[in-house]
Amino acid sequence: MRIAELRVTPIAVKDPPLRSAFGLHAPFALRTIVEVVTDEGVVGLGETYGGEAPQRAFEAVRPLVVGRDPYELTPLRVALESRDGDRPRGWAWEARTFGPTQLFGTVEVACLDAIGKATGRRVCDLLGGAVRERVDFAAYLFFKQTREGDGWGEVLTPDAVVAEARTMRERYGYGSLKLKGGVLEPDREAEAILCLREEFGTDVPLRLDPNAAWSVETAHRIAARLAGALEYLEDPVPGIDGMSAVAATAPMPLATNMCVTAFAHLPEAIAKRAVAIVLTDHHMWGGMRATVELGRICRVFGLGVSMHSNSHLGISLAAMTHVAAAIPELTYACDTHYPWQVEDVIEGGKLAIREGAVEVPRGPGLGVELDRDALGTLHEQYLRSGLVVRDDVAEMRKLEPDWRPHVGDW
């Protein structure tokens, strides 16, 4: 079996006006759908960040991918890294950079999907086998603006956050709640957490993620205020040194998907005791097999494992579920933005979240198939949107021209 074709389709999906420390979500989230077509007619699927940069990157490496045996993934990774040894700077999801780690991770998912379909085995089996058949996810709560047709309304107060959480729990049965912070003044966000704790009791784990908006001084103060209220505090401040300073006194574990986003970051973070939980992400860490390996490394050093999310569709959710099922060390409910997206590219509509969990798909490969009509519609939506890169700051400045993101200074 050989890879005969690499198809890359940029798409745009409707996105509500969610807030974060980085700004405001645009009306559309950008994604890229990748298809690996084998000479036997098997089509493997992958999904990754969107916009111009990923599209250009895939076009540039097409000659390195086409003609390869999809089983020989390590030589492909070496070839991609040899072509461009510089690691991408900035955030991968910004799509201003899209390097060999993200390229390989996407193609690897598609190859594993193709192998699974060709052999009749699930991707989690190719990763060593599932240790769970249902993967728990946390409700991803956001402060948000209003936008016509988004269906959720404005959420800019602690009471509105509680109402949003009630809706998420009623619709999806979530047992854990995560609030994206870095939007309101830190004490207001702490108030929102305390309101959630009062509303849902101690049996519902809570998390707060300010996206490194706070200063170390503020993080010390808010962490003390929230003692006993949080399962973990995620990225309150920037950088390994800042996280280490906060971790020294914080009464709850610190988690990250910002200061530890690659294997090279682990030694310093471990030496400085900066984090207790790593939020992995196969899109960022170089694929599904690398993510399983990260779980083993975290076990060696006594680190917990959860999973990061960004705006994504069903192909990514299926991949996240398969890899989470194959990581024994992943004991925290995973993040997912999936309920915020109303469109998808998979046949049969969106994957179900029931009782806060996604069942590992039963079909071969990832267990999902591409809806080509939906793919065409979302590609046309991408072309009409005029968006080629995610820019939350620019979107926020349409509402508040002088707005600036807080980075370690709040």
C-alpha cells in the first residue's frame, strides 16, 4: 500500500463570539481537512489548524508524502524534520506558523486512519489498545459577547457563567467544568468560580484557565482565594519561571498547555517544579503516537495528563478520543470546544457527547467518514469568509479599538 494522493481542503465553520485573554473569536473558525488516498483506494482522514499557512506547508511537502508506505511513519517524520529543522514560533493555532511537528502530526492521523480502514482495526488498537471505551470531557465555559444567531447570548458576569454551565450540563451531562479566563478582572473570575462551586457542589471538579494573563502577584492572591475550589489552575502566568514561582505556594495543582508544548520543554519544567499536569494535544505534540509517549514520560516524573482543545470538528474529536483511550495516564477529563461548533464534515452529523463522555468509535480507523457535500459547503464558506489567519486581537478591536491583551500583567 502506497500513498497515491494528498488532498488538502481549507474550510471555515461558524463560531460564536467567545472571549479569551487573546481577544474574541471571529464569526468563523478555520480548519484544514487532509485526506491521504492510497493506491488501493483507501482514504485516511486528518484535521488540523486552518488558514493560509497550513495550506502552503502541505503543498510544499506533498512530494515527501506521496509515494510513501503509510506504515513507515518514522522515516516520514525524519524527512519532514530534515526539510525544515526550525521549530515553529508562536502558537500553532494562530496558523501564522505551521512547522514539521504539526505537518507530521496531521499526516500521521490520516495514515493511521487509512491503515485501520485497510486492516479492519481501530486507531486506538494501532496505538497499543484502548484502556477505556468512554473518554470523559469537561464543559468548556467561556465569557462571550453576543452575535446574531449564536443562540447562547451574552456571558460577561458570574451569574451568566453559572447559567451557561447549567445549559452545558443539561445538554451533555458534563461532570467537570472549565472556565476560560483572562477576560474579566481576576477577582471577578474568581467570583465566577466560587459561584460555580456554590451552584454545583464539591462533586463537580472545576478548572480556571487565565491563559497567562495574570502577574505572579495576582496569581498568588487568587490561588489563595480559590483554595479548595479548583481541581487545577491552568496557566495563570507566562513561562516556566513564572509558573514555578506560583506553584511554590499555590494550594492547587498547576496545569499547562502554554509553557510546556513540546518534549524539549519538559526537562526545565520538571526541574523547576513548574507544573503538575500537562495538557497534551496531538495536533501540537507531533501526532498520536507521540502523545501516547508523552503519557509514559509524565508517569515517570509524577505528572498528571489531561488534553487541550481548540475549535475543531468531528475528525479531530474522533482522533482525540482514540488517543485518549490509549493513554492510561490520562486521568483528568479532556477539554473540547466541540459543543460550540454547529457544523461538521463527518457523515451522520456530530459525534455524541453523553453523560459528559464520548464513546470510542467502533468502526475501523477513526470510525468516521467524510461528508463530501458538507466539505464542499464549508470550503465555499472559507472562500467567502475572506479569513486566511486567526486573529482574535483584530476581532476584539472591532468592538473596542484600544483593547489590548493582558500577558502576565493583570
